[in-house]
Amino acid sequence: MMLNNSPYVRAEASVTRVMLKVLIALLPALAAYVWQFGPAILVQVALASITALVCEAIMLRVRGKPLNLYLTDLSVLVTAWLIALAFPAIAPWWMVVTGTALAVVVAKHLYGGLGQNPFNPAMVAYCVMIVAFPSLMSQWPGVHGDASSQIHLIFGGERVLDGITSATPLDALRTGLREAGATVSAIRNGPAFGSVGGAGSEWVIGGYLLGGLWLVQQGVITWHIPVAFLGALAVFSGGFWLADSAHYASPLSHLLIGGSMLGAFFILTDPVSASTTPRGKAIYGAGAALIVFLIRAFGAYPDGVAFATLLMNLCVPLIDMKTQPPVFGHKLKRPASPKKV
Amino acid sequence: MNATLRKLFSFNGGVKPASNKTESNREPIVPLEAVPLPPQFVVPLHQSVGGIPQPLVQAGDKVLKGQRIGGATGAYSSAIHAPTSGTVLAVEPRLMAHTSGLTMLSVVIEPDGRDEWIELTPPDWRNMDGDTLRDYLRDAGVVGLGGAVFPSHMKLRQDRSTPMHTLVINGAECEPFITCDDLLMRERAADVLRGIIIIRTLLDAKEVAIGIEDNKPEAVAAMQAAIAANGDATIHAVAVPTRYPAGGAKQLIRVLTGIEVPHGERSTSYGVQCFNVGTAYAIYQALELGRPMISRILTVAGNVEHPRNYEVRFGTPMDFIARQAGLKPNTDAFIMGGPMMGFRMPALDVPVVKAANCIIASSPALFPPPPPEMACIRCGACARACPTDLQPFEMYWHARSKNFGKVQEFNLFDCIECGCCAFVCPSHIPLVDYYRFAKTEIWDRERKKNAADEARVRFEARNERAEREKREKAEKLAARTAAARATLITEGDSAAAAAPTAAPAAAATATASTEVDPKKALIEAAIARAKAKKAAAATAESTSAAPATQASETAAPTSGTEPTSKE
């Protein structure tokens, strides 16, 4: 059936190019990460990348798929980098390796490989690991940590954490508000926070924003999901904050701490598992924002981007079905009188 | 209204492939007389939408240039003419200019070199009634030259219910490589305009908008100059933004008028009609010069030394005309049309037909084989590129799994196969092939289903008829029995009034036993009537044979075997 038919010319586009742009867009955040928290993240990125490539190669071989074609598409590296960035940089090595293997083997290839996974593989890995190892997944490095002790921790060092880990802003908010009875403004002045967002992490989040905007400009992602997600998150959190600003964090804090920016531009926008229609993307982004806010404000976990992503992934077929855009000529009714045209 | 101030509309999607037009638009058109005659013309009889014309010549016939060699069959058909004077060598199936590699009955003509026209008498088209004029255009072989080769005479019918407010003339020429319309407008703007005015007069359109992509400033200027010279303020040559497929009829109508004509509807219902500039020129030639359509402007581009435009006669082998342009030896195929929607020809020597606006000599270097097809990552680039606002990746997904019902739910048949989706696809999926495949499968299934439906309807109709006949027979019998009984009773009362034949006897018998089986009585009555008639016939002057037959015939119905054939 597949003869070489028209079109005979093609734009210079490839999956590799798309994935490469995503990787490039992650570089500002990665650089900020290294600058603020030390080089441990690079170790995690390396671990995740190697694991991902090995798992991908094995699964491609097992499934009888062309190795060269799919191993060079870089899609698995995007998954690996996102896992490394989503996991705490001082998590033990086996966590990143297990998480990545899980993402590539189960969440990607058992569902049919590239383009077929209904769930975001990186977020599957994150959710499984945070449910299975909640405390290890909650130990984050402090600002300007000591590189050697961080790397020592990654490779099985005894987890003496004083002076190395630090509460994340979301942790500080949760424990402060629910257990210590503190007000938001008091917590905001604590050590976990910097000038606009989390101490140190505000730079990383700035990096995500920068890279994300570049992806929009490059046409790799569209603006719909980030705008819908961040906008809805601001609306939901803003409503509660206006009602009770002592006990609910401001909309700006919600946007600038935790996984909001990473989620908005890099996780929720994963085309394979996200909604595809313009209106669907808006619903998908807003739905994820609602879940994130509910988990952060009332749930058992400090952040909810991963759970929100997977839950919204589940809704994608329905959302897409119900939000099909009108086809050319179908949206306009026949003019009643040609004179009015 | 000043043309430059005209409000333009836009359509979603579209792409901007490299135009590759400057290669072939720097040289003037090589006119018809300057193109050498090939040793043989192969003129396919079917070159347009509609019925296949009947051959009007046979091997050995001498033909003149412009002589009709294929006669239109039916309203949608269009005639075919001899491209030059010469001898018909054969009328036989030859390879079509179609990617399928199928053959088509063609007239093979050997030119005599004199290139002698038939007598050309321009018709008095202004005083012709509509049907005569349409028949004239049909017999002049004028069909749409924009690519669809739809018989033009069928589009020149005024829709009385909707007045025509805009006649859209398509000079957009959005496909890369093709420059035939560009050059035609540059060099023959006045004649194109004459054709446009004819169309406009026939359709009684209020205004005319000539849409030309803004990468053809010379063509826009030439048309505007021609309009200015003509002085008609209701005709506008409008530069439209260069974005493929702005030259799609529905896209251009949208850009120029803001109207979106849905799939399956005619633009005339919206007060708009669209003609290609080349068609307008052909209509001018047919109605003002009396010249039938034997040639068109054709761009020869791609893997040739001197890409340019030729006024080529239909039936010229493609490789012959490509050699005029310096065909390079590593050419592996010709593509008819542009690189976005064109078709690969099955051989190098297939003839130039009316649909051929461009032939691109293809080589592996010019059009390298596509990179391997990868999995769809649902990036949505195709949906953003689609000028029809479809969701191509969804259609691909369902076409691939042969879920044809679903493909149709995603409006497969709104797809114009422009190729934008496949052009942008990062996974290099030949998306349009999947849609063509799905359409073909659906058509095939519908045909089979229709055949099955027809068979079922026939079968059911037959069963019903049998039942009905049985029922009617029973009813008739019952009615007749009742009638006979009534008659017998009446006859019995006035038995004496009956003729002195056997009938009264029978009647009497019947009357005597009214309680007997009515069927029996009926039969007896029939026999009695028959006898009476026979007797009457026997007494008649005429010979016995015919009346006897007649009698038995007339008797037959009463005997309960009434023929049912009339149903």
C-alpha cells in the first residue's frame, strides 16, 4: 500500500529534533540547579540517562523494533531527564535507576512504546516511588550543599541528613500550617523561602519558565496547557487566599514553588499523554491545576503535580472526544440571505 | 473599491514549502507554434471528470487540427480534439497519465507536419441561449484547468435560487514549482480577462475577484493593468498571502469572500463560483476565436536543464516535451502536478493531458525517499497545519487500525488531500496515503454494501410480489364468487330475459340450486357464457378461427386464471 506518494517534499521536522529541543529547553533549569544545589543533579541525570538507554535498547530488541531508528529519537532521554529533575537530587542511586527502568519498561514499552503510552512515564515513576518510599522521596538537598557529601548519599552513604537536606517550601507550608499553627507570612519568612519562591529553587523554576517559553516560541508545545494550568492554579489558590490569607499560600507562591513550572511546560505538555484539541488542552490544564491545588492544600502529599498528571491522563480520551474543533465549513450555517454575506 | 483595500479573510493551518518557482518563471512561455511536433500524439479519450467520450475516428482516418475525435457522452462528458493534422494510426488502449498504471482508449495520431486547422468559426455566444452555449463549450472540450478537470459548461449554469455575488478567479497557484498560471497572466492578461468577462456575463455575477498569491507581483500587476485598460470597476485582481493551499478552491473562496463552503455543498449555493485563470483563457479561445481546447500552458521543472513553460498540445508524450527543456538522464519518473499533491507517472512517455499543469522531472536527489516512518507522538503539528481544521493524527490512528467508521466520524471526507499534515509530520508518516487508503476502502465497502442491499431489496420485493399475487388471487376469487352468486340470483329472477341459448339453462340450473357450492356454480356459469359466445361466434359471418380464439381468451379470465403479468 505504501508507495512513495505525494507530498514529495517535507518540512525539516523529526521526532529527534522535537526531543532535542525539549532537552535544550531543560538546560537553563539544569544549570540553575547545579549552581544553586550543587552537581549531584548531574549524577542523577547521568544515572537516569544510562538506565533509560539500556532499558530502551533491551525493550526495542525484545519487541523486534528497529534499534537505530528509535534509540536515536532522544525521547527516552527526555523521560530520563524529567525523572532526574523530579526526584530529590540526593535520592539513592537505585531509586532513580528503578524509577527510570519502571518508566521505560512498564509505562512506555509495555503500552506499545513511543507514542502509545497513556500515562506520562516520568510521572508514573515518580508516583510509584513516592508511594513506596515516601521519606526518601522527601529528602531534598539544601541550597549550596556540599558536593561530596551529596554524592556520598547517592551512592549508599549513611543517611545522616543534618545540614544536607532542607525542607522544601511546600513541606514548610504543610508542616507549618497544619502542625505548628503558623501563618503563611511567618513561614514565608523562614529559611525554605527565597525572595519570590523557594530558596534556590526559584532560580531553577525560572529556568523552567525560560525553557518553557522557548518551547512555545519554537512551536514544540502550544500555549494552551501552560496558560490553562498556571492560570487555573492561580485562580483556585487565589480564591482561598483572598478568603483566608493567613492559612492559604498566595497564588504567586503556588506558581513559583514545587512542580508547577516543570509540570506546566514539560510534564503536562507531553503530547503523547496530553489532550490534543485546543479546548481540550484548556480543560486538561485547568483540571490538573484543580487537583494540584487540592492535594497541596488538603492532601497528604506536599505536591500533587505527578498525581494530577496521571489523573488527567486518564481523562484525555473523553476530553478529546468531547472537544473536537469544528471542521472547515461546519461551523458556519448557510447564510440566510446571500445579501448579508 | 480599491483592490488593495479589499478585506481579506484567512483559513487556519497551511504550510510554506520552498516555492521553487523562480526556476521556471524567468523565461517566457514557448508558444504553441514554436513547440516541435512529436513523431506521434497519443490522445486519451478520457481527460476530464464525467463520461468517457466515444471515438469519432478510426485507424487510417485523416484528421485536421482541432477536429473532434472524441464525442461527449452525456451531460458531464467533454469532447476531445486532434492536436494537429495527420493520420490516425490506431484507436487503442494506452497507458494513462495516472499513477495507477491503467490504460485508456486513446487515439494515436501521426502528424502530417502541415498543422492544418479545421475551419474556425467563432460562435455568436452573446446571442446563444444557455443550453446551446453549454453544448458548444462541451463540444469544444473546455474543462477546468486548475487540476480537477471538471467540465466547465456544467459550472456555467446559473442557479436561479441564489444570485451570484462573487465570481472567484483562481490565479493563486500555491503549489511549489508550478508557474503556468503565473506566466499566462503575465503574458496574456488581456485575453484571460476577456475569458473572465465572458464567464461573468454568463453567470451574471455582481463582482469578480481574481486571487493571486503575493509571490507573483508581476501577474498581479499585469491583471490589474488589463482591468484598468478595460475600465470595469467591479473586477479586482487581489494579492492574497502566500500560504499553501491558498489555491484550493474552498480556501481561496474563504480568503476572498469569508465564506466557508462545507464539504459536499456547492459554492453556488452561497452565491460564489470559482474558475481557474487557465480555464478563463480556454473559454476565451473557444468563444471568441472558435478554437477548441487542444493545448494548455504546462510548466516543465525539476530535473531539467532549462525549466520553463510551454504551450503544449494534449497527447504530447511527457518525455518529448521534457527533452525540449533538457531532461537530465538520471530522471527516474515524472510527477504530474506539484510536489504537494502531484502524482508519480507510471512511465516517462505518458501523454500530457488536460489535467497536467506541471510535470516535474524527479530524481533521487530532488525528491529523496522519505525517512523511515516512525510512531505518531500526537504532537498535533498536523492538526495545526490542516487547512480544513481536521485532526489528522486521529484519522491516521483509526485508518491504521482499519476502524473506518471512526475515521469518518473524524470527517475523513472533508480531507482535500493537500498534504500539509504529511509535510509537517515529525514522524514522517505518509498520512495522506492512509486517508486515500481509508477512502478507497470505504467506497469499496459502500459499493459492496449497495450491491448487497440491492440484491436484498430485489429478493424482498420478489417475495412480497409472490405473496401479494397469492393474496390478490384469493381476493379476486372471493370477490368473483360473491359477484357470481349475486349475478346468478339476479339472473334467476329474470331467466326469461336471457338469450335462447344454453346460458339460461345453466342459469336455471344454478337458480334451481342456489344452495349448491358457489364455486361450482361459478364454473358452470363460465362454461355457459363460453358456450353462448361460441354459439354467437358460430352464427357470425366471419370465419370461425379468430372469434373462437377470442372467445376462449375472453373466457379465460372468468375461469379464474387471470394473468398477473401486468404487475
